[in-house]
Amino acid sequence: MNWSRFSLIVAMGFLSGAYAASAVGADQTFETLSVAKMPAATPHRIYISDIAMSHIVDGRLHVIDGDALKYLGMIATGYAGNSTLSVDRQELYVATTYYTRLSRGERSDVVDIYDPQTLEHKTEISIPPRHAEALPYKGLIRPSSDGRWLFVQNATPASSVTVVDLKARKFASEVSTPGCWIIIPSQTAGNRFSTLCGDGTLQTIALNDNGSFKSRTRSARFFDPEDDPVFVQSDNIGDRHFFVSYKGLVHTADLSGEEPRLEAPWSLVGANDMRKAWRPGGYQLLAIHRKTGRMFVAMHVGGKDGSHKNPATEIWVFDLNQKKRVARLPGQNAIALTVDQTDTPKLFAIDGVKMGLAVFDASAKPHFLHRMEQIGEAATLMELQ
């Protein structure tokens, strides 16, 4: 075939394709692209952290309406970004890492600040290139209770905490926390936070007015890190913080003072439960409704060493005052739980197997309501508006 004949055939093909497209187009209506305004936030707006394992340099924060189970939007969180809302819920912070060549090159660590109402980027604060590139956990980035400071967990792999001055919009200091991990802000004093240590203790750190290190104290040993370590995830009622161990013990620490005060532990698991080896598990495995004093815990059967991240077979409901189980819910493969603090609360659970979102009525007679499918790729953490 010579080139002139080939060109004629190609040209005829384009003409016939264009004619067919115009004929089809006459019967079609095309969507008009637009930018929608976010609906007003409710206590059931959910921010779901998704590290996106298959493309970890491109993490996401999914924003979902927990009432309508409708996808509202997304915030890019960079390389292993960790996020949290401000105390007044007017800003959203993402501590993350960017590389000039996406997955390599010059490293830059920042705290990105977003408007949670519009999801628009407001500004960024440069921080030392030591932010922990880790799965999202609640204690990796936390605001102080007075909203003045933002605490960011570092790992080089040495452990330290970056202190950001949110009022001045600048890096304030770095506090060394050797052998300790996760940030638990004091609800009593804005210049204080605690951290869990590998020797079974809690360390409490106080800051000066400029955010620099002032002092540290350490609690007595309250768990055995070799025989029965505690999960780093915790929840609180005021400054009473509740930790759950791998074997199901509940440890309570009062962090209202400069030195932690510890309460006697009690067990989630009764004698009958031990026959099926019930144990807690997950990534955000407990949630507390503070007004009613109810704690929801993801539990699985066949527990053993190494099963501490298994999805839930059931979700157990405990009365913290009575230290007693009061209800059992279907597990929905839960690996993360959160509950709102309204008078008619809902419990939300991430299905770690199918990446769905299960919703429960969390009031006096808790029960399953409904679920939403495919909320992300590798979601492990939720925060409510």
C-alpha cells in the first residue's frame, strides 16, 4: 500500500468517526462541570485517614457525611500524612512529607492547614524533616487542649515530639522522648502532654511559655510490656485516659496533674469468654461516649500472640462506672471505631476487610443501622467533626 492511499483511508476513517460522533451527540446531554459548596458540618461528618498503601506518596483524607452516608470530598495528605482537627473544629492540620521526585529527592516536612468547611488549603508551617512516616494513629498529631500548640510525633528512628506554635504559625521546639511513643495531650493544662514508654510507664512533659522543654516526670510501671503490652490507642473522659491491653485489661491513668495517677486495672474478658480466647484488636479499637460513660471495644475470637490487629468478630459495649459489659454488637470486621458525643450518639466502624463504613445506634439499646461500601483503600483512623 502506497502512502497516498494509506493517507486517504485514514482521512476517511476520521471523517466517518466524526460523523458518527456528531450523530450520537445530537441525542446526548453532557454533564456540566461545576464546583459545589460543602454542606454545613454536623457532628457526624467523618474524616477518614487513608494511607493508600499501593501509592503511599499520595495519601488521602476522605470526608464523609455520616448521616446520609455520602462522600463529600477529599484532602491530599502526601507521604504518610497524619491529620487532626483543631480544638474548635475550625482548622484541619496535616503533618506530612513531600519529596522533590515524588518518592525520592530532597525531603520537606510541613504542617498543612486546611479549612474543613471548604477543604481549601490555607497555609503551611515548615517543621524539621523528622515527622513519623507511619500508619495513621490518633496520637501521632494532636493539638493542645487550649489550642495554642500542635504536637507532632517524630521518628528518625529516635523518638521526639515537634511543638508547633499555632498562634505564631511557626515551629517552636523539639522535645526528646527516648523510648516513648504517641502523644496524649493534657485536658487540664495546655502546656503539658504525656507519652507511653516501652518500660511500661507514662512520661509527662511540661513546656515553657515559648513552647520549649521545661520538665518531665514518669509514672510507676503500670503494665508489663513483655507479657501484656497496652495498645497505644486510648480514649478519655476529661483527664482520665483509658488504655486496653492485648489480653483485655483496662488500665486507667489520671493525667490532670504533673504526675500521672494510676487506677487498678480490670478485665474486659470474663471466665466464659476465655474459652473462645476473646481479645481486643484493631488500629483504633476503642471509643468512649463520655456523657453515658460507655466504652465500645472491637473484640475477636481466637486471640493469640500477633492477633492484636485482627478485625472484630463483635463490638462489646461496657459501662465504665460498673466495669461491666452491657451489650454485644455484630463486629462488621471493625478495625477502627469512633462515637459522637451528642445525646443520640452514633458509633462508626471501619470494615478492615471490605473497606466499608458501618453505622450503629449507640444509645441505651445499641444496634446496627446500615453501612456504606468502599470508603477508601487502606483506612485505619477516623475523626468526627
